[in-house]
Amino acid sequence: MKIGILSDIHGNLPALEASWDLFETEGIEQVVCLGDLVQFGPYPGEVIDFVRQHDMDIVQGNCDRAVAKGRSDTGDSFPNIHWEQLARKTLQWTKDNITDSQRKFLRKLPSELRYQIGSRRILCVHGLPGKISSGIQPNMPNEAYDLLFKRNSCDVLVLGHTHEMFLKGRGSRMIVNPGSIGGGTIPGESTVAVIEIDEENTTTSVCWHRIPFDIHEYEKKYKAEGLPEIFLRCILLGRDPRGEWHTKVWRQKWAEQ
């Protein structure tokens, strides 16, 4: 069985459409979205409508939860206070630009999804199990990864939130992060993962795809909506807007030029 995994769309409709087209050509049998449909990007309502109209399972991300519950922040931390204030303004814009029906859809999204394929138990979450605003760390002790499998009764843990592609194997078990559809993982491109499980011998493999999308269409829409220019530059440059890359003054000034 081939499972397409996407995460962190963040209001990027052109990237979502391009990723869906790839899944169709790859013969994907199940699509799972790990949340954060909205926030930062200029197409929040359009992204919600797209996922509602297409056959995919979706978990709730921290940005989805913040918008659905009318919160003033998403639970993300920003080392740069100026960018934190811009993120709050963007969150308010996002809340103002979706319908009540779309907000209700976000509110009803589950916090996790579980699948059983052969003997393989798969758990899909946004951040960490039970911690929606936390992300997996690449330098954790192996015992910490083993504890995640044990406490959450899974063999394959699939998660997003960090916008970084990640794979950790522990024997026959693995943790997978697909990266981000619209959060600035790679300049002008999305990343998705495809997990393939042989139901007879339960072997599991994973691969990633880099997917170009119409960055000019995205930029045009973004500027038309008057959203903070700096978050657009994050998409163009392949930078996570929450990341520490902009904490030094010279980097912030360069990014905001």
C-alpha cells in the first residue's frame, strides 16, 4: 500500500494542487495530511475547500486549532519579537478570511489518526503525540525515540510541524516527517513523503518528493492581500518563519530589504 503524506500547507493553494497532482500520478492509495492547513499563506479558505473536496484524512495542526478557537497566537515561539507580532497580525487576517463553515471544519479535525496495515501500526499526528505545538528533534537519545514508539503503541510514527524532512529508523520501526507543503522547507518548492508498506511481509519504505509550484501566482496573491512581506520572503528563500536563521540583526535586515 502506498500512502502519500503531506503537512503544513499554510495557506499555499498552488503548492497543494501541485502535490495532489503528483500523488495522482504516483498511484497513491491513501493521502494523509498532518495539519496546519492555514496561517501565513494567502489562500486559507481555498485550501480548506480543496481538502474538503478531495479524498484525504487530516489531523488538526496548532495553527488550525488557533484559528478554529479564535486564539490570538498559535503556540509557536519566535526568537524575534518583531516577527512574532507580524505572525499575530497574520493570524488575525486568517481568522477574518475564512467562513463559519470552514472554521467549524477546522474545529472538528482529530488530533491523531491510526491505521493498521498488515501487522504495522501507524500513528499520524501534527507535532508530537499529545503535544500539538512540539516537534521531533533530530538529536534526541535513541532511548527517547524508543519511548515514543512504546508509549504510543505504534511501529511507524508520522509527524510534521517542524517543516523539516526527517527519518529515524529503530530496528523495524521508523519516524517520518515529510517536510512542508507551504512553509518554506525548500525555496519555491514543496516536499511530501510516500510511505510504501508491503502487506504480506510488512516491509516499509519511504521516499520524498520535491515539487515545484507556481511561485509567481502565490506571490501575486500574497501581495494583493497585503500580508507581511517577510513571510513571503521565507517561502521564496526556503526558510521557516519561526526559525532561528533570522535572530541575528544582520540577517533580519537582509531578509527585510
